[in-house]
Amino acid sequence: MSKLNERRKQISEMTEGEAQKEIQELRKKLFNLRFQQQRGEVKDNRVFAQTKKDIARLLHRLTLLEGEK
């Protein structure tokens, strides 16, 4: 199984609280990455896209959980 599929599976099994905590952590990571980019410390710009996609996946998971209520 690819890393992406593993990550999707991991997200699909999260509870609402876990997903919200993960979103908060990823947003902090993105914030810090922007500072590192300004200082020229980011070597792999794909990290931005990957982090944003993870946030989107988690937000989608929260939407699905809301629909189940």
C-alpha cells in the first residue's frame, strides 16, 4: 500500500476530536513552513501541497462525521 493510501485510511478512521487536533497541528506546521521558506530553509516545496491536502482531507472527514450525527 502506498503512503498516500495509508494516510487516507488513517484519516478515515479518525474520530472528530482526533481530526480537529490533527488539523490544528498541520496548520501550525504550514505556518512554520512559510517562515522557513522566507529564510530560504525549505528544500522541498512539495511539503506545502502535501500539508494543504492533508488539511483538506481532514476537513472532509469532519464534514462526513457531522453528516452522521
